[in-house]
Amino acid sequence: MDNESVPTKLTRIGIIDIGSNSVRFMIYDLFGSAFTPIYNEKVLAGLGRDLRKTGKLHPDGSARAFNALKRFKYIADAQGLKNILIAATAALRDASDAPDFIERVRDEIGFDIDPMSGEREAYVSSLGVLAGDSRAWGIAADLGGASLELTTFGGEKPQDGMTFPLGPFSVYQGKFDPAEIEPKVLKVFNQSSFKNLPKHQPLFMIGGAWRNLALIHQKRINYPIRIAHNYQMDTQEASDLGRWACGEGAEDLFNYPGISARRADTLPYSGLLMRILIELLEPSEIVISAGGLRDGLIYESLPDRMHDRTPLFDACRDLARGRSQSTHFGEPLIKFLADIDPYIPSVFPPDNEARLRKAACYLVGIGKGLHPDHRAKLSMKTVLFAPIPGLKHKERAYLALMLYASYSSKAAPPNEDAINYFLNEDEQLAARIYGEAMRFAVVLSGRSGNVLSRQRLSMNDDALELFVDAEFDGLIVERCLYRLNKLAKLAGFKLPKNGSEFKS
């Protein structure tokens, strides 16, 4: 929204996610509508392993999960964390001895656990996708250790979700045999309301197994950045990935660098299920979402007024927090550049272009405190890899290059392979022009919003004109003229013949 006030209060929240395969503790900083993970610990406990065979929690998994929760309580208390949300899914809602485990945790550790229904789990997971990018729509598929949740979503709220006992722990034990498992999966789908799901929509895939497959795919194709969230694949390459994971690549996954044996054990099945979903739903594209149940719980807990804010802008303000540019310079910078915005070439449709340029203005001070020799490349890398919501990978590269150009005119930025992968020459030029415009505004005003708000930059007959308030007649120095000329030359703008004289 255009008139969002700048958040002034930073709060902190903890999430404990007790799944059938893993138990995870995360701590987030909340700044307006944006939440940034600052602590993340996972234990692959295997609480739901053998659940289908025994109907009970796995004994070793129960011990590992209990010890993990005990440790998480120590950490939460040490950090003074008062607000903790707990999600418990299939294992604790289905196992016959789950009530005993829940009671023991309450009595000995102090956590109150209320297992979610499968339908609610599906709903909250899709909220998590929307929290990561409010533009998202389609079908959310959340794969856990014991269950699969599917939800159609888009617009204001997701639809009611569906849950299926199709997590790896529920489908097979022992040796993975896709020829035996696939008919079982298809039977579950055919005997359910799965057939009512719409086809030809984006399919958002949630869960650690699918994220790991996506990261493996990135490595196999030499993708230039290692970010799973919002990683997009066309259906053919995603189907091929799933076919490889459950076929010829199944054994390789157990020796894959960075993949634990416990995680690797579930990846062939995850690949099989990915391929089956693609064949049945015929999605328009596959999108990997790091946002899911945990993010959805936080989003749901926010006051309603926060749901009307733009998480991208709050995240950028938070990233630049502690630097006055985020609070006092971003808005004046946006207004100062507004008149020349239409004359700067764009990469995205108008609304999205404006959104990204506004985000860049909120970030413009991010490198101010860094060493001048390194702040351009460090600022760029920060934006390229930071957990900023609402950015697809191409948008992330575009925003990062704008920030780089706000500090440096060098032709070769760091992560040049990523920039060249996502942006062609014209698109890179557009990012550099806007970055150069931000740089001129910084030099002109000395990073002062009060000074910048009294000046105006505009176009007149294809000529770039600067109007300087009469009270600031000493503002223009040689360095300002140099940066103005650099901007005009890069953008192909003319300067008035009396370019050294500025109107007041």
C-alpha cells in the first residue's frame, strides 16, 4: 500500500513444528508484516516412522523428539521468548499413544500441544505460501512424513484443504519399489475428492523433501543461485526430476553431498509423488515454496491490520533497519524519482516495476556503514540471497543489480553469472539506470530526506531538469554535476544547454 506507516516495533516469535519426520524450532523477528528467521534447528526424529504398521509413535523417534523439545524449551527460556506457537501434525493426531506423549511433554517440559486436523494443516500451509508472496495462486501441496495436504488458494483466503495418508512413512516400509507403490497412491487419489481439484494451475510444492530435490536439480543444471524458495520449473523438467529421483538416481541420493541419510531415505518417494501429481493435475508450472505451515501460523497470528501491508516493503525496511535511509530517506527518494520513472526503461509490468523500484528505495542505505571498497558487492549479495518475501528469482536479481548500481558503475558485478542468467542486456541497463538515479539523489542530498524533499527532478522535452529550492543554492557542487551527467548519459537523456544552471 502506498501510505503504509513505517513499523517502529520489532517483536519476536517462536515456532515449534512437530512433524512425522522432523521436529523443528525456529525463531523469527517480526517487523510489520515481514518475518525473518533468525534461528533454525531441526532434528530428524522420525516420530511417525512405522506408524502405518504399528499404529504407534516410533520408540526411538519419540525419545529423539522429546529430547529435542526439552532442548528447545531451554533455548526459548534463555532468550526470554514468551510467544511460542506449536504445530503438531499427522503423527500426533493419528498415533494411538500420541495422547501419552502429549501429556508427558506438558507435564515435564511445559509445552501444550494440540494436534491439527489434516484439513487445517492444509489450510495453514497455503496461508504460508501467500505470506511468502501475496500474488501466488494455484494448488499448494505439502508433503510431510506421514501425510500429504492439498489446497487450492488465491485471492483473500485459501479453500478448505484435503489430507491424504500419503507421506512416505504411511505408504511403505523397507525397500522402495515404485512399481508397487504407484498403484497404491493412485488408488488413494481415485477413491477421494482429489478428482475435484482444478487442472492447469501453478502447483506449489511445500516440504523439506521437495526443497532438497529442487536444490539437487539446481546443482544438476548449474543454476546460478542456491535458493529453493520460489524456484520455478516447467512441468517437463520437474517430471524428469521426479522420474530420476525415483529411478536411476535413487541410489545416488544416499551419497549426495549435503543430504543426510534420514532425509535421503524419503527422496525417491518424494520424486515419485511429484511425477504422479504432475501427471494427474497437469499444472501450468511447478514452484517450490519454503513458506508453509510455520509461516502460515505466523501470518494467521498477525493482527488483521498487518494483512493489508506489503511484506516486501516491510522486509526491505527491516533489512536496512538501523540505517536512517530506511526510515527517513526511502519515501523522499521515491517521490524525488517519481517524475522520471516513466522515462526509465522497465523490465516488468507497471505495477510490479513500481513495487520493485519502491523496494530498492527502502534498501538504498543498506551498505552505508560498510567499507567503500566492498559495500557495492556486499549490498548486492545481501539482496540476492536475503530471505525477502515477494520476490521471484528474476525480480531478486533485478533488485540486487539496482542496489549494486546505486554504489558502483563497474560493468561486472559480483554473481555476474546470476545476473546474466536472469536479465538480458536491456534489462540490466534498466536496473543500472534506476540505480544510478538513486545514486545521484544520495549525492545531491547527502542522504538527507529533508533536503531531497525540497528538490525536484523532472523531464522536459526529453531533457533532464533539476529544480533546486532557492534556500539550497549552495547544494550543487561538481560531484553532483558529475553524477547527473552520468545518469543522463546512461539513460540517453538530454541535459539543458544551460545544464550548469538549475531552476529554483
